Amino acid sequence: MMGLDFSFFNWALVTDWLLKGFYFSVTLTIIATLGGIFFGTILALMRLSGKKWLDVPAAIYVNGMRSIPLVMVILWFFLLVPIMIGRPIGAEYSAVITFVAFEAAYFSEIMRAGIQSIPRGQVHAGQAVGMTYGQNMKLVILPQAFRNMLPVLLTQTIILFQDTSLVYAIGAYDLFKGFDSAGKNFGRPEEAYLLAAVVYFVLCYSLSWLVKRLHKKIAIIR
């Protein structure tokens, strides 16, 4: 078909070229998700604190990050930070730090919306029984907010997994880099890019389907 030849694609290619990249893409996705939720929650609480000295810096950071393409942040961090600290930090470490910092801005908005979705009556009920702001958040608001936000958080994680292919720009060995390297090595770059698209589609579509089912289950529980 159109001169395409997929005969080079076999299990040896998967183990020799793709598994290493797949492992890094998954690892980067997990670390960036956990780190992004952690720092995103802090940013969300800063924006909801009602204190200007916390709200303004958090808003500048979130809006700034959300206004810049991820690939530019990846390149800036990879190129500028070594100049500032006087030594290279490596493509993989650079990718992890950049993704956590960038995703924190997106997860913070999800967390903020989730926290705001909890009726104010529950906040007042916590205060009425003597809970501090921290106890109220930890024991009453955040557990409910996380449950409400779970489908959105997982959807953002799927988008994050797709975005990991951007680390190709700084030479990190992710799943897409594995396909790219294999295609060039076997002289079949067109076939390799087609296969990469199919693998990303199957993975992301399957995960999206699971998230939809989870969303329905959560809706039934409510």
C-alpha cells in the first residue's frame, strides 16, 4: 500500500527501541501528574485564601504558564537553567521539572473549580464544630473535591501523556523518540510515524473510554 513496508516492525524492535521510551513516557506522566496535583493544590489554596499577597503571585504564575506553549517552556528550561547554574542537568531531569512546573498551573485550575463546587454550607458546618481552615480543607472539602474532580484529573493526565512527546525537542528518549529512532535506523520513518500515531491513539482512546466509565460510576454514586 503506497509503497509502505511494515515488515521491520517486530517484537525485537519493541524491546530494543520502544520499551525504554514507553517506560520514560509513563514515568514522566506519573511524576508530572502527582507533582502537578500537589503543587496545583497549593496554588489553588493560595488563590482561594482571600489574601492578596497569596492570591496575586499564584494568579500570575498560573496565568503566565497557561499562556505559554509547553514546548517553549521545555526549551527555555533546558537551555537557560544550565547557563544560570553553570552545569547541565540532562534532558530527562529537565523534562520532569518542566512538566511538574507546567502541569501545576493546569491542575491548580481544576482543583480550584473542584473546591468551589463544594457547597459553602459544608464549610460553615466545619467551622461551626470548631475546625480550623486547614482541618476543614483536609477532612471535609478536599476529599469531596477530589472525588468530584477525578474524571477531569484523569482526562488532564491523558493529555499530559500525549504532551510527553514534546520532550523530543530536547533529545529525551520518550516513546515518540523510540519510534523516530527505529524509523531512521531501518530507513522507514514514514511507517514509524504512522505506527507511533496508532499506538498513541489506541492508548489514549482506551484510557479515555475508561475515564468515561468511571465518570458514569461516580455520577451513579452521587
